[in-house]
Amino acid sequence: MNRKSKKMFALTMSALMTTSFALAGCSGDEAGADGKVELTFMFRGNPEELKAYQATVKRFEEANKDVKVTMVQTAPDQYDTKLKSAIAGRKIPDVFFYNPAQVKAYVNSGVLLDITEAVETSEDVKLDDIWEKGVDKYRFDGKTLGEGAIYGLPKDLGPFALGYNKTMFEDAGIPLPDKDKPYTWDEFVDVAKQLTKDTNGDGKMDQYGTGFNVNWALQPFVWSNGADWINEDGTKVTIDDPKFIEALQFFVDQQLKHGITPSIGETQTLDTYQRWLKGQLAFFPVGPWDMAAFKEQLKFEYDLLPWPAGSTGKASGWVGSLGIGVGSTTKHKEEAAELAMYLSADQEGQQALVDAQVQLPNSMEIADNWAADTSIKPENKQEFLDLINDYGRGFPAEKTYTAEWYDEFFKNIQPVLDGKTSVEDYVKTAQPKMQKLLDAAIEQEKQAN
């Protein structure tokens, strides 16, 4: 992307006048010692993603000789904590990743800059070619998410598909899953049981049907059973719904009743991700960010299929995202916005990240060609696009002002997975705690507005 003549554009700053953060003076100097504009870019990712973003930022710098980008890399499990510390310490990065569930709070507290005009006047951003569901996650008009000003662009959309070990199926003589028709829950358990085996006769299982993490894999079962964590208008926690209880019980039964997943003790010896890499699991969740690592590490063929369907008869799944936002206190609004747009929407920047196989393209045009390219594994990448277009949804906390109520559900769920606490008792105890936190979030939003 060649730098075009600079255009001054209006950037909404009124929120800064009322922010409780007193965030002035957080960016670097107007220019570095070498006369270049200096930007900080805070981001996270697995090793393959970090390498890809380093290379992409380098391309941006080569095309924009008067800009130097300092990259602040953070491990995924530490990122939110460090970002919040930077904000609290009045050191908002010029450009940074953030979660769509944070849009409302970050806009109201003056952390994010309105980049609408920069996006709409850019010659390199084709807004109608970017996933609308992705852009809408970062629109906010002060009341409703998905409408109004743009406070970021999607780093990506991250559909979480279900993968399967194709080689394991073929070796066992089991028909491959239908990529267009999900298993029922009973069918899924039946196939998983057939692929849970003691292959060397020592009395211990050497391969399992699956090994799901409750934080990231319970959602497809709950949603496909017609339940959710929260009601449609975002005011009531609904985990005491019988359909929710049924889905959570099915998830628990995968280990305790059917024995198709490793026990807690076994996962402490070797976690399920490593077991998948070693070819010891038949089914495992796969995101686009996994593709580069799987290309290098998997010694078996794998592909994608829809998540098993509950009582609705329809598969469901989640589509995550990270936004690329511009810090409201940056001294280099135009350059920071250009970096955010390059990483999210510029064709050259997008192609570099797609070639590195760390994400699905934000460009719908590139995504269609990418999905059809059978030389890029897995073959059925269309499943990722189907999740975006047809049966995927965002996390429940994206509807609310804070996510504490949702996080509360997972804090004490381990005894349920171990069979020490019943599903019914757990939801009975957890629901009022979650509702109290949700009520607090609703009140907090009212006060912020």
C-alpha cells in the first residue's frame, strides 16, 4: 500500500472529555530521532500468527517509509490483562487488538478512536467486500452494537469448526462424515465409541473419540439444542432452561458415561490438543488460526464437518473475532488508522496473512477463492464460510456491557465435569450468581450512557 497524500479527517474525541481514565499523553513523541512517525502495535497470537504479523507489519513499513512500528507481542492468555494494565496506566497503544465484547465499555470510557471517516474515504478499503458480520461487531452508535460509527475493523472472523482425523476413519473402515449433514448426538457418540480403542492390548486406551474443552466447545451443543446462556434481549441468564441442562449433561456424559474422552488424570499427563497432534483423537475443534501449525505438525489427513446437532436438528457453532482498534490518545491518528486498515482490509496485507495460513480472509472475494483451493488443507474449508454465513454466532457476552456474568459460569464447573456435582445442582447455584453480575452490567451501561 503506497502512502497517499494525507487527508485530514474528523475523529471523534468527545468521549475523552468525560472519561474516568484521564488518558492524555499516552503515545510516543510526534516523531522519532530519525524523523519517522513511531507507532506501537499491541497484539497476540500463537507462534505462527506472531511470525505472520511481524512479516506483514514489515511490508507496511516498507510501503510507508516515514513510519516505524514497535510491535508489542503478548501471549494469548496474558493479553487482556496486559491491555487493561496499559489502559489503566495511561499507555494506550496506538493500534491494538481487542475483543468485540469490549466495544461498548471502551467507547464509553474514551479508549477507542472513531475511525469511520478514515475507513469510508480510504482508497484501499472496500467496505462492501469485508464480512458485514465482522465490521458490525465494531460499530456502535452509543446505544446499539452493530450500528453507527466504526471503532475498529476485524482482525479476522474466527469460525470454530469441528475437525476429524480422516486417516483414523479410513484405517477403521468407518464411512467418512457427510460434510453437508451433521451427526445427531447419538450418531456422534456411536462413531466416537468405535474410534475409542486400546490399540496395543495393554488395557489402556490409546485413542479416543474426542476431547473437548468446556470453555470453547460447549456452545455448539447448547445452541443446537435450542438453548443459550442469555435471553434474546440480554436481560436474563437462562442456564436453568431444561434444554440447556440437557446439553450440558450430554457434554459431561461424553467422559463419565460413554468414555469417549480422556479422563481428567489422563489429560494432565497429555492434554487433548497434544493428543490431537499425535493422531490420538478422532474429533477435535479447528480454527483457521490452527492451519499453519497443523500443516507442519500433523502426520495424518484431517478435514472439517458440521458440529453434531441436538434437538433442533441443526448444527451450530461460534464465530469469534478480534478487532483492530486505534487508541484515542494516539498523536498519529492518520498513520495509526492506516496501519489498522492495512492489517484488516488492504488486499496486500490480507493476502500476506492468508498465505501464512493463520486466518480466514476478511475479503469475501479472497475467501471464496481460498475456500475453493484444494491445495490448502483442510479440503472442506467451505465449512468455515458456512459457519460465518449460515449457522455460526458470536459469544453470549458480546450482547452485554461486561463479560463477568458469562465468565462466572466456567469458574467452578470442574466438579460437574468430574461427576462430583450434578448438572441440575450446578445450574441452580450458578444462575443467581450470574444474574446478579448481569444486572450489575446492565446498570453499569445505564450509568455510562
